[in-house]
Amino acid sequence: MIVIENVAVATVDAADTVHTGGHVVVGDDGRITAAGPGRAPAVEGRRVDGSGCLVTPGLVNSHHHLYQWATRGLATDETLFGWLTTLYPIWGRLDAEVVGAAAGAGLGWLALSGCTTSMDHHYVFPRDGGDVLEAEIEAARRIGLRFHPTRGSMDRGRRDGGLPPDNIVESTEEALLATEKAVDRWHDPSPDSMLRIAVAPCSPFSVTERLMSEAAGLARRKGVRLHTHLAETDDEEDFCRERFGCTPVEYAERLGWLGDDVWLAHGVHLDDSAIAKLGATGTGVAHCPSSNARLGAGAARVRELLDHRVPVGLGVDGSASQEASHLGEELRQALYTARLRGGPGALSAREALRLGTMGGARCLGRQDDLGSIEVGKLADVVLWRLDGLGHAGIDDPVTALVFGPAAPVELSLVGGRPVVERGELVHADAETLAGEAVRAHRRLLDGAPRS
């Protein structure tokens, strides 16, 4: 039992209730047993004084590429296609050791930024690289985060008109078989699951129509979710129109890729018709404002997506296209990006927090158990310290969190278990993770043999 008391509480419930002075109680089963204003009930257990802090649902990262931590800081002035062309040959040397180190660093940093649940979109599987999916799953267990890795795939190489080099794509049959095996081995559908798998062919310019269509059938047969990149850049729009004679969303619709079991990464270049289709089908969007800005891809129409009831979550995206990878700061980036498009009424601080919590939970299909502080939900919660100099004088705690500088994480719980305490990882050492990541980066870029 953990009792957090004397604390501001942003519940992110249906009414966006905020208690300026309240409490949250976590039961021994890892679920929330009480939350509300005023004094906490007199129960036995660890008591945490939340004075000067705000407690929120844990942040949910709805799009990432953890392996990219090993290639940060490269091709910094390229568009998406130029950036990919530069990095694909390097990623062709990935192996389980590099991916494990990169994932450990990425997930550790996410935990320190207020994230309690992260997905990962991994789609590069070199033939002699070992079990890279297992490596990142073990990294998530090491850090203690709830994890939704996706088994990605690419089967359209350069000789077939795609973007990736032919030596890092799989055959369609190989990709489908490996994806099904990953689901069978790792996916846990239980309500308190720490590990769920989704099916995630990479993108229209790296995946054939057959793989996209059959992957959708495989996911629905297995009862798991679907994820892919879509409508990220003008180049992708041009590719789809030239090759398929339609827009990216029309292409997705044609292949069975719209539905409430699907969430799409980016969704930057969407016209009114596309947004209406996403809303009508319940298809989600992982909004990645910092990555889209870094690559100059554009700004997603988040206000319009929300107005059409599209589930919208936040993602930091791969660490090679968004080196900060700080999910807490992405709340502010989402708000600023929306306001650049639509003015100060385009997104509020509470809406930004909802994107990073309940919005992400909806994208991952976890809204019944995650994303808000309500009795019966899993106790994935974060206690943010807001009493330092950087937040001094900002009276509203949600405004302080979103508009202010990155807030230190005083305590982060996943299923009631601490993963961060007083700004330090509980189950791993940040210095060790950094050292492992640096060694992986150097070996990958030098092309050195595996140890």
C-alpha cells in the first residue's frame, strides 16, 4: 500500500478534474483504491508527502524506435528521405547487443521523463543480428516500464522501388512468419499486462501491398493491434500518388488499415477527408511534434483530429530524429505546435496532458486500465516536483507542468512499483546505461565486430 498525500492531483478523468490538495492511494494489487480531494484515508502502508508536487497518470509513449539511440546526432540537416538514406546502411549492422544497449538507454531516459508505458516500432532485422526483439524486451524488464513493442517489417527494397537497401529487407513470407511467432511468444493480453505485441509493417515506401494486407489479417486473427507510419511527409504523399494513385489514407483504407485497432505514426499531411475517415473509423494517431519539426516534415492538425474524435497520443519518435527523447517536454511541444497552426485556443495545457496520458492509452488499446487516475485503474502514476525555482509563481499545477521547464520526477510507479525515486532509476544505474549506449554507438559506427 502506498499513500500519496498533500498533493495536487490531475486525474485526466472525463471531466479533467484537478484537486489542488488531494491524495492517491495504491493498493497491494497495484491498482488505485482511492483518489480525491482532502486528506487521505487512514490506512497502513508507505506514506509519501506530495507537498509542492503534482501527481498525474504516467505518460504513455505511443511511437518510438529505441534502436536509434545508437545513431543519434547524424544527418541533422536532412529531410526524412535523405535522413533514412544516410542511416539505413548503418542500421544494417544492428545486432542484439547494440539494440539492447540502445533500448536500455532509451527506456531509462523515458522513465526519468515521466513515461510509465512505451511502445517501440522495430522493423530492422539483419540476418546475422540475433534476437533484437528479445533484447529490447529484456531492456524494458530491466528498467521496469510497461512495454508494447511492435514486430515491424520491410519487404520493399530498392530493386522493387522502395527506399531501404535490399540487404535489410525480408521476404514477405519471412516477415509474416516472424511476426506471428513474436505474437505467439511474447503477447500477454491480460488487463495488467506488462508486455503486449502489435503488428507493424514500416511504411508505404518500404512495404508491399501484400505484406500490409496480410499483416492486417494476421493481427486481427491474433487479436492484436496494428501500427505503421503514415502521412509523415510531402515525399510520402507524392510516392503514394505516383505508385498507388491515391493519398496515404486512401491507400490504408484500401488495404484494411483503418479501424479502432489501428494507430498511425505522425499523420502530418492529412486533408479534411482523411481526418474525417480516421474519426469515423476510430483510427488513432501518434503525434510526434519534435521529430516532425527536427525533420521539417510539418505540423499535424491536432485540433481538427481531436474535434473529429480521433484518438491522439504523443510519441517522442526515434532518438535519431529527436535526440531529446523527453516525453515530459513533448507536452509543451505539442501545445506550441498546435498554437503555431491555430492560435492560442488550439490546445490547452489540460488537453496537452490528455494527449500524453489517456490519448496514448487509447492508441495502445489500454484506456480501460491506464491513462487516468481513477479507482480501479492500474497505479501507473508520476509525482512531479513543482516547487523549485523553474516553476516558482505558476499557481496552476497543470500549467506549471506543461508550460514550465521539464519537471523533476520525484516518484514514478508502474503497477504500484517504484521505477523512479527522487530523480533516480530504481532498477538500473543511469551512468551504466550511458556507458553501454556510448560503446554500442561507437561499435555500430565503426563497423567493429561483435564482442
